[in-house]
Amino acid sequence: MTSRPPHPEPARTSAPAPARAVLGDRGAPRHAVVLAPVMPRWDQGAFFRHVAEPLLAGGHRITVYDTLSLLHEGDDLKALVDRWADCLAPGGHAAEEAGAADAGPAVLAGNALGGAVVQALLDREWTHRSRVVLLSGPTVADDELNTTLERIAAVTGQGLAAALGLLDEVVRGPGPRPAARDVASAQPPSADEGLAGARLAAGLRLLHDADAREPVRGFPGPLLHVYGEQSLLVRRHHLATGPRPDHHLVGIPGAGMRPHADKAALTRGTIARFLGAEES
């Protein structure tokens, strides 16, 4: 089997900075980078606050990035991954901004689409110094996942509320599900629902035929997948790990695709044990 050639050093550009939110002490000695899921409107990193405590307690400052803020019209997943590699690699915009120009982040995390992007980055050598935490981040998209994502994306043509209602049906854990109009009313108000719907559709379609099994299996560092056992979207068979004993896959019972929200305490504990084990 021939080895894959190394990725060339990305060219530095003066591209606009990605949207981000910083959690914790900006002077903390360690840096954690988190890539967000697809969302119609950037939530300023609020989704990750449910499970930030293990990282904050471990002396990390956390930069949560809006994954779609680097998306250009016409991009596929590879183009988006390459753009994030350019941004996050040592010497890139995000690394310089974080004061970590000579090394990658101590922790590299991602949720859903953000997790897919993180996994695709794992064949870059600079990621090999990181511990990786994935929250319902699909490694591989099969026909089932492709079909469900496209069904939700297509519904955005009927309005954002309809799409969010359908999305909610497949990501939530057990229990009552709000009507589509209630889901929509929970979102921040927007002057342009069409733009929010287009952003949602574009983000979901990026995952079509995603496949990061090779970089994940070859990743030499510690890696944790956390997923909700009740999810009807990203499921156990959409996730892969490598043969290393420090690659772990943990299902959270009673949680949907958002285990960090559905079962925050269990998810926090899982992340804390993973980080503690790798530091011991």
C-alpha cells in the first residue's frame, strides 16, 4: 500500500477572520478549538457551554468557531476543510490570534458538521499533538444519512420553520417534540428567514458522502467520539475510530444527536474522564 503524500503547507491569505466566541480565561495556558454544528444563525458558542467545564477546569481557554463562517459559495466539504486547515494550522490566522503560532491546539473538538471537519483534518501533522473530542460528528455518511439530510435541506424551500421542525424530529432524544412553529419561535429573530434557511441547507448538504475513515484510523493521538443513543440522524454506524487503545466511542443513553444538551452531566463526565485519563 502506498503512503499518501503529505499535505503541502497552506498558502496564507488575508481572508476575513471566522466568526468566533471565546469561553474562559484568555490567559489560560492551554488552547481548545471547537468547530460548531450547522445552525441557521450563529449562536456565539452557546451550544458548547453545556459541556465546557471540563476544559475550563483543565486550564484551557476555548475558542468556538462558526464552521460555516468560512464557507464560500460553491464549496464542497473538502474545500471547507482545506480553508479551516489554512486558518487553524500553525502560522494561520486562528493560531496567531490565539498566540499559539508554533503548535496546534491542545484540544480539537467539533460537533456534527464541525466534527466532520475536524476528522477530515486529522491527516495533517499539526493535529497530531491534539486530543480530539467529537460530539455526534459523522465519520462517514451513508445513503441513509445522505437521504435524511437532503430531505431536511429541501424542506427549507417551504420555510425555515418547516425545516427546523423536521430537523428536530431526527436529532432530539425521547420525549415530547415541539411543533415546527415552536421551534422557529425559539430562534433569535431575523430580518431574513431566507438567508437563514439557505445557510442551513448549504451546511447540511456539505455532509453528502462524507468519509473521514482513513484520517481517523491513522490519527496517532487520543480521540473520543460521544453520540446520543436515541439519535435518528447521526448514529453509531456513522462513526469510526482507529485501532489505538486511546480511541474511544461512548454512547449517551437517553440522548439524541445533541448529547451535550440532552444529557449534559453525563456528557461532561465522559469528556472529563477522557481528558483526565490522557493527562495522567
